[in-house]
Amino acid sequence: MDKSNPLVSICMPAYNAGKYIAGTIHSIVNQSYKNWELIIVNDGSTDNTADELEKIKNHNIKIFHQENGGQSNAANKAFSFAKGELIKFMDADDLVSANFVEAQVKLLGGKKDSVVSAAWGRFYSDDLSTFKLTREQVSCNLPGHEWLVQSWKNASSMMQCALWLIPRNILEKSGLWDETLSLINDFEFFTRVLLNSKEVLFEETAVLYYRSGISGSLSGTKSVKSIASAFKSIDQATKNLYKVRMDKEARLSCANTWQEFIYMVYPRYRAIIAEAEKRVEYFGGSDLPYRAGGLSRLLLILFNWKIVKHLKFIVKK
């Protein structure tokens, strides 16, 4: 690998991203780092994604079309065409700062046993003026397994795909995306990646602008199938961490991850919740509080979190 100027392959699944994909591509084309390729797999989109991609004329961008196979399948397909020694997966609706790739490549410095993360924040209603940078406990350099433990402890850290710059040989050890997963498939995938990484290096000047509040987005899906996928993803990820670390802190982080899942899906999916509660008990119990704002926070003064969730569920129905 050329330590000073390695080829970076950006792998981008795209499904019904016609409204946003031009802006996302623009943020790649305008990178200060120039030795990159962008591989886009249009995963059977039914909107104008294909039409938007037809407008792209750039020899660094390769576009492929396929029948819908799911995000994980499209990500793996994009990787199969990648030539770079450094890999980044990226959603088709997010944006990155102009120095993003250059800063991450420079920080990695030719290392093949580490990955690089980045700063991030959300913006809403397609309005960048709403962007707010998020600071996390793991916004620093940490061993891969320690990043996971600290991240999961408060069940709040982001594992979104565009954050990570990954040497190819780490992916060859960790394996690619699990194509049986849909919801929070990145959680399971990046757990394997980090467990096969000596260190996570944090680049604070590289910033991901994470688009939030998109109607119909995968992250907002709460069908039985998607909840089952989230359960499987967490189950596999926590088991993988537990193979590496069995100490008290790691067990608590696994338990808190399961507790956060329970908070998310309660009171629906009772059978799945019962299985998740068994996992919390297996790992020794959780100390993760139920986080609430507004009226829910006031209701918690009078009722326990389960009653509050029931009331919210009834109101939404």
C-alpha cells in the first residue's frame, strides 16, 4: 500500500435515494484527497435514483444496477468491485466534510492493523443549518474491543458506516456484511471489524453530516422482520465481544445494549422482549436508565418506564 497516497474505495449502496444522492456524490467529488473511487450499487430503486445516476460523468465513479437484494447485499456487491487498499462504506443520503478522506488517510499513516473513525452530527429536514456536532466518550483513540465496551456502556455511540476508514486486510479477517440482516446491520458488522482491529484512531477534523428524519428510511423501520433483524444483530455482536472480553465491564456493556433494545421495542413484540430480558440477566443485569424528555420525563416522576411506554404506545395508536 502506498502510505502517502493509497487508493480509497468508497462503497455505496443506493435504494430510492434519488432526492439526495447527487448531493452525497458531490461531497465525495469535492474531497481534497483525489485518489479515490466511488462504487455505487443501485439496489433496485423504484424512484428516480437511476435517472440521477445517469447524469454522473466522472471516471472515478462506477455505477452498477441490480434487482433489490437489500442494503447488506448491495454493500457486499460494491466491495466486490473495489480496487483500493482502504475501504469506506457510505449511505447514499449523507454528507462528509471536504477534508474527510484526506484527514483519515493521513492519520492512519499506512497502518494495516487499525481503523479510523470520525466526528459526526445530525441535521434535520434537509437543512444543514440544523446540524449539531455530537461529542461522545469514544471520541478518542482506543483499542478496538475497548471502543466497543465504552460505546455500549451508555448505549449511545454511533456506528454509522461512513465514519470508518478500513484497511482491506481487516475486512478479509472480519468478513463482510451479513446479508440476512436489515435493521442495525452495521452494529453487527462493525463489531466484527473493530474486534479485528488493534486500535480505533479518532480523527476529529473529519466530519460526517448524518441526515435524520427521512420518511421510510431503513433506520426508522419497526416491522416484525426489522425488529427480528435488530435482535439477531445484537445477539451476534454481543456474543462476539464476549468471546474476546468476559470481564465485568464488558458484561455490563452487553447487558446495557440489550436493555436499550428493550426500551426501544416495548411494549410490542413480547416474545422477542422476553428473549432480550434473558440476555440482560445472562450478562449480569443492566444499570442503563430509561431516557426520556418532555412529557415522558414528567410522567416518570409518577410511573415506572413500562407504564410510560404503554401510555406513549396508546397515544400513538
